[in-house]
Amino acid sequence: MSRQHRRQFFKNSAFGIMGAAAAPVLGVRLNEWPAADEGPAISPRIREYRPLGKTGFKVSDISAGFVNNEAVLNALLDAGVNYIDSAESYNNETLIGNVLKNLDRSKYFVTTKLEFKKDLSQKGFYDRARKCLERLQMDYVDCLMIHSCETVEAVGTPGFHAAMEQLKKEGRLRHVGLSNHGSNHALVSKDSMQDICLAAIKDGRFDVLLLAYNFAQEDNGARVLEACHAHDVGATLMKVNPYGNYHRLKEYLGKAEKEGKKVHPSYREMYEKFKAKTEKASDFFNRYQLKGAAEIRAAAIRFCLNNPNVSTVCRSFRNFEDVDTLVALSGTRLRLPDLRAIRAFKQDLSPFYCHHGCNQCESSCPQQVPVNTVLRYFHYYAAEERQKYAMKCYAQLKGTSAAVCADCEGHCEQVCPHGVSTRSMLALAHNKLSLFA
């Protein structure tokens, strides 16, 4: 099916018809969104492009964070998306190269990322960067990032920066960046996401940052975004929907109860908390007609787009429906009353979101479980629906897995500053992320 026919199909389908008359999503109806400049479009298009710091590039406010389907990526580019994020560990660089090799390369900003492995030499980073270029089938990449930088010290790694300079001199690289959501374990580093990102900005050699930011932990990223603006560093966002696993938890626990299945005591404890909190939040859902995960996701993305210091929101796209629903959010905002409501909303559901890059509970764990990392993988699984990737990450996890959490006393939960039902969520995460749990 061609892109034009596909879009016409969606227009005529029940999905398209329902979209035009959908219920309000935090005060904004789908049919109240401004039309594109060129007149009515068959399917949503990007309406806003924002400066990406000192790069001189203007990027779509909604961008391709993870795409593993060529047809879906083609649809995104057709809709006006021009920022594409990848990494050597995503296993989609070849796919991106296949899509872009016949297009005008200058119109797209492509970022990929290098993990910090044992070989931190200039040659080690350089050779791996060249392999990224080979997979991407490109002469140059717009930005190479340190992938998930864990410490302030790692920001200045000599081998990495020497390799980046070499690539720039050869015309194979234009900009340098860094992605971060805190350390993978408190025993590795006490440095927070804010510490690491601010250190990168102060360093002066980074042009773009990728950080976790959302309405549930806005204070954790607000200072970084302000610093990005002050120093002309591009700010790209990930993990923008803090409650993406909310409905997955509700579905799983509700189904278990309905079918009368034996539920582990830790799940039962979480379920009771869950029911109490969701009942308290029912007024919020009714008032703003939030009927499902899609409405919460839309509100979460609009919250991020409200911040003028944000360059783009990176989102995973699984299918054509994601393309149409997420691209349609381009150029939209939350109104002031809606901002107040969504901040109140986070108070009621805080027990079901482990703040990315927090790590404050981990030192209390006698088994040294990397709590924040495990629940980040569960976020990939439940919120982003990248099940295979999440399970792969969990299988490769170093240290103690969350298998020990179900029967633990909940040391992490007792000291969590945000009141998260950590022990129960860890037990559920292990159940879902393990092949043989």
C-alpha cells in the first residue's frame, strides 16, 4: 500500500472518523487543532519546527525516537518528521540507512549513540563510529552521543572526544551529544541526571542533549532545560510519559482478580494501593474525559511541548496508528487550567512511576538490585511496548535481578522519597521481563 493510499485508508477508516469527533483531551478537541498551512491534510503533519541549539538545524517538535519498521519510518518522513534518533544497540541503523539513502540527506538530522564499553581509547570509539556509519550507509552523521552517560567524570572521557574531533576533521561528524537518565545503579555513581547534564553543558563540547523529562519529574529536568537554552544546546526529550505503564498494571492486576488466579502477596498489596489511588483519581478522569492510555500520553506530550526550551520530543513509533496519533500532537499545547490538573494528577498516581535517574533508594537494598534500571526496562516493556528490547536489556543486566524482590521486606519502598510501590513493581517487572519467570 502506497503512503498516499495508506493515508486515504486511515481517513476513511473508523479510526479516522472517530479521530475527527473525539472527546476533549484536556480541553483540546482533535477538530480544534489548527489546519496545516497548505490546507486540509489527508493525515496529520508536523506543524512546528524548533531550533536545535547551536546546530543551526530546525527540527520537528515530534521526532522518531525508535522505529523498527521501514514503512513506518517512511510515513513519519512523509508527515514532516526530520529528526531521527538511533544507537548502536538499537539494531535499527541499517533500517534507517535503507530509508534515507534515496532521499535528500541534508533535510534530515540523524543522531546515533555509542555505549561506554571496556575499550575507551580513541581508536575504540572511532572504529565503532565508523561501523555506525557503515550500517547507516552514510558519509556523515549529524550527531554522535555518549549513550546513557553514568557519571560526571565520563563526560570528559579523552578517548571519546579525541575520536569525535578526528571524525569532524574527516567530515564524518557534525555535532557531539550526550544522553542520560542517571546512573544505572547508585553503587556506580551518586551523580544525578541533572549533575551529568549540567557538567556536559559546562564542558562546552556538547551540542545536543537527550534527557528524561515529564510532568511527574519536571523539577528534575527544568534546570537542565534552562541551562540548555542559556548555552544554546539542543534539548531532546525521552521518557515523556511517566504513567505509560499505568493501564498495563490495571489490566494485568484486574484480569488476575477477575479470573480468580492466585496472586502473589506483593502484587495483592500493590493492587490494593492501586485501587485506592485510582478511585481517588476518578474525578480527574471524568472531568477531563481521559478514557485510556492514549489520552494520558497525549496530555504528557503536550506538557513537554509547552516548554519553549525543548527542541523535540523523541517518541517510539510501532505502527501507522502511532504515526497519525502522535504526529497530530505537533504544535499543540496544554492550557493553564490543564497544567494545574495534570500536576494534581501525578500526586494520585505517584506510587506507579519510578522517577528516571533517581536512584535514591538503591543504597538501602541489601541485595544491591539496580532498582531504577530494572524499572526503566519495565517502562520500555509496558509504556513503549518494546517488549523484545526490554527483555534483552534485562537478560544482560549486570548484578542481582529483581527475582529476589517478591519476598523482600521492601527496603527500597520504605525509603523512596516519592512513595513508589517499588517492591511490588519490581516483582511484576521480573515476571514480565523474564522468559522463564
